[in-house]
Amino acid sequence: MTSLVWLITGASSGLGYELAQQALLRSEKVIATGRSGKSFTNLDGLKAQGAQIRELDVTSPLETLREVAREAVEIYGRIDVLVNNAGYVCNGTIEETTPQETYDQFNTNLFGAINVVRAFLPYMRDKKSGTLVWISSLYGVVSGPYWGNYIGTKWAMRGISRSIHEEISSLGLRSICIEYGHTRSPVLEPGRRKPKGLAIPDYEDIVSCHEANAQAMNGKQPGDPVKCTQAIIDTVRGEGAATGKYGNHDCQASEGVAKHPRQSLPFDVDMSAAFPPDLLLGSDSYRIASEAKKNDLEVFEEWKDVTCGVDLSSEFNPVSVDDYRL
């Protein structure tokens, strides 16, 4: 099958580095990117394995990112898979973290990722082929205390990915949000978390509990980074565990509402099923997300009379999300 060209942000360590390695092992072409300094030096190992490496800071101005995109596309003539992986975890309760910490978290994890997409999408649209991969987390599906800034970026990322998926699917492109469970990576190492300058006694129990949990889980996460990154490649390519699982991702619109045509892919896949807008990775991710969805549905039903009691009339009775499409 045709080799794909992958560009991966934040590839200097962790799951980004592992994804680049696994793609290279599958004879894919990889452009691994990282920020200047130590992060960029860490890319030397990928370069030795055959990757092209480029400096890319996702928080750079859009014009800078567009120039990086132009130079990256010149390497192989195209980008088939754009992986928004760069990010970090801001710990602390919402009240204890500063406005700057919140902004920085969103700027790297979300705003930067969106701008990277803005920079590369013109080249994908031109080819009528390409996949956007957003590296999110189980915490883009569920919520919790102490990690609220990080969780906020991942919830927003999921919505952005789904919206873009619907905007670009008629153009032959696709977008998918990957929701990792707790996967063995450096993300929980103590040096990855910032000491808090502001400590509010009312939150002491929450802070101590979640710090203790992070320390206890560090190095013991159940997710295998090799299997996780292999699953991403399989899903994008429609191979391995993903064989036969996706194809036509038309919107199942109601009568009179236009459907999106099938996407164009640079290789043959079974077009009989749906390409997933989201993919949970890890048994813990599946278990926890499923329980959260179940709880949400129970709350919906419990409050149905209140929810449905505020309409002006019953003349418009949509039966699905597609009935709301303009």
C-alpha cells in the first residue's frame, strides 16, 4: 500500500515520539516537529531512524506556522496525516491557577492546534485527501477536579475536531479525536507538574488526593504506548485491528438534507462502514467513558420533564441532530 506522509507536532518525547517511531517502522514517511532547544535536540533519534525533523512551536503566530507548513509540504509534496500532539498538563484547581496559566494551557493545547490546522488545511484541500488527528484524552469525555484547565482544552478539542470533520468531509478530508486512557508516558512525572504559588486551604484535600494519585499511578499506567500508537496508524490506514471498520462517513441526514460524499483516500479501504469521529484507546478509557455516558443519560431522563417543558410550541419536532442542520 502507498506510504503516507505524517507530520507530528510535539514529537520530541512521549506518545508523539512513539507514534513517529511506529510510523517509520511501517515504512511511512514522517516529519517530526518540536520546539527549539532541548525538545528539538530530542528529535535526533527520530532523524537517525529516517524521519525528517523540523522546528515548530504551535504557539507561534499563524503566519509563522504557514511558512513552516509551506516548507514541510515541499519535503514530500504533500502531508497526508497531520497529528496535533503537542501539549502539556496544567495541574491545580481552577481558582488556584492564574489567568496566565489558564491562557497558556489553552494556547498550547487548543489555540495552537487550531492554528496548525489552519496552516496545513489548504494543502490537504488542494489534494482532496488527508486526515487530521487530534491527540486528546479520556478527560475530553469525562471531567474531574484539579486538572480542570487541561480537561477544558480536551473537551473543546473534541468539539473542534467534530465540527471540522463535518466541514471538510465533503472535500475528501477527515478528522478524528483520539481519547487516550492512562497510558505509560512521562506525563505524570513530578517534573512535568508546576508547583502552585497560590494555595487555598479549602482545596487542600482535593490537591493532596490528586497529587498522591498521580504519584501512585506514575509508571504504572495500564495503557501500552506502542499498542496505542499502532492503533492510531491502523485506524488512519484501515489496517490491522481497524480493517473493515470504516469507510463512508456520510452524515445520516433526514430527507431533504444533503449528505456529504465519501472521502477520497490515497489507498484502498473498505468503504462499507463509518469512519469514527472519536476513538477511545485503553480499556480504562472505554470503561470510564461508558459509565459517564450512562450516567448522563440517566440524568437526562430524570430531568426530562424540566428539559422538555420550556418549548414555545410543539410544531417543530426534530428526531435527530441532522434535523437542526441549516
